[in-house]
Amino acid sequence: MPPNFLSGRTLPMLVEMTSMKWIDRRAKEVFAAPWPLAKIALVGASPVDEVIASFYTARHTPTCPTRFFTSVDKDMTWLTQE
């Protein structure tokens, strides 16, 4: 469950998935939970990372803008834009 200390605020989230090989079921459930997020930037280095990100966004339909990036600099620019 999302932490209570956010008091209704929404925050951006950066997920670095470079070289990710697997994710266990409980982690998938937590990651797919309704968090109070403004944006989600998924960062990966390979086409496999991009396929995993695409699968996640198609299966879970995020409630906030979610994009895949291959550069931390580009994703940080996007995450910090109002």
C-alpha cells in the first residue's frame, strides 16, 4: 500500500530497470498498486527493457503519464517538467 505520509500529494517516480532479469509476484503487485504519482519514468538500456515497460503499461494501465527512456538525463527533464 502507498505510504500515508504523502497526505494527498502526488510525486514523480523514476524506475531504473536496466539489466532487470525478473520481478517476483509480490513486487509486481506493489508496483501495480494505486500510488499517488504525478508521472512515472521507466529507464532501461535495452530493447528487452522497453518490451517489459510496454507490457507493464499495457497490462496495468497506469493512472498517470508513464514513459520509457534510455537516458536518465532525459527522464529527469521530463519528470521535473510541470
